[in-house]
Amino acid sequence: MKRRQSERVESPVVLVQGFGCRPRVLGPLERRIGKVLGRPTLCPIPGLGLGDLRDSAHELVNAIEASASKDGYQRFDVVAHSMGGLTATYMLKHLDQGRRIRRVVTLGTPFGGLSAAWLASLLGPLGGSLGQIAPHSRLLRRLTGAPVPAGSALVSISGSRDQLVSEAAARAGEGPGHYHLDAGPCNHTQLVIGAVGFRRIEFALAVPGLEVGGPIRARLLRTAA
């Protein structure tokens, strides 16, 4: 049922899992967001596999538009783990372009690529998304080089014990609308299920003013120190 315009609607948090995972891995995060922030959540992508990440991004934006039409939501935040963050960032920068998405928060996302991705060449046409995360791939250059749409923000979060995606590789880019948080001694999995990772996610979703830039950037980076 659509909500009346006069009713206050809490914007939902869209959750996107990483490569080879199902939405159920996000269950602890989903429950935490509902309990602590009191916000509804959506997990619209059934799985991320070897296909083109851009196809998953189209699937994601279509699911968000369907929710907006059905449930009356106007703005959404997205929290995405690992390779799911590439899908969410492509959606924000190249598809949605700020129409619905307020913030994208990425957790251990390989914006700088993964050196092991060269193995995708052995898979031929099945390489798909693995080839897209090779260092300096065309897709990664498009993601890090494109601006964040006005009225939106992109917050990348890294863990110092993440042996899959380094802090440098997890940074989404530079320029207006880009922010970065260090979650401290978290590994790749703890970023999405650990207590410290939860606190960083909650902060990134709740801190006011990211979409307008300015001095809030320094505040965010100091908080991460």
C-alpha cells in the first residue's frame, strides 16, 4: 500500500551482498539496522556471480524503482559488501545519478582491483565480473573516475586486517561526495558482521550533511582516525 504524502516515511536501506553470496549472509546487518536505526531494509539481489556487474546494477536500480512505486519511498541508502559495492557504485554514478540514492556505503570493495583477478582469463567468456575487477580494468576506471552525483554521497569503509582488499584498494575515489572510513582491525568478513563494522556503517548512514559536502568531510575523516 502506498503511503500518503503527509506521512513520514523512513527511507529504507538496500543491502547488497558480495560475490558468490546469498542475501541471508546480510541477516545480522539487516537486524541491526532495524533494531538500532529503526529503518526498513531491502535485499533485492538474489546473488552475484560471474555475470557482468553492470547487469546486476540494472537489476538493482529496477528493484529500487519498483519499491519506490509500490511502497511510496522516495530516497534510499545502499550498504554493499565487497564486490557488491562495485555494483552499487555503478548504479549510483551511471544509472540512478542521484534520482533515488542518497548514500552508498561500501565495505571492503575492491575499487583498486584484485591482483588475483587475472585468473579470470583462464575462464574465457565465463570470467565475467572477475575480469572486471582486475587492476586498472575499464570498469574500475569508470567507477573511480566518475563524479558522485549532486545530492548523493559515496562512503567507502576498509578494515586494516582485510587480507583480500587493502585499505588503499578499498577507497572509492577522490573529489566531492567521496568519503572514507577506517574500521580498524576488521577482516573482510568482520566489516559486514562485526561490532566495529556495524558502528562504522551506522555512523555513515546517520551523520548529517554528507550530500552537501564542505567541512563535514573533515569531520568524517577525523572520526575514522
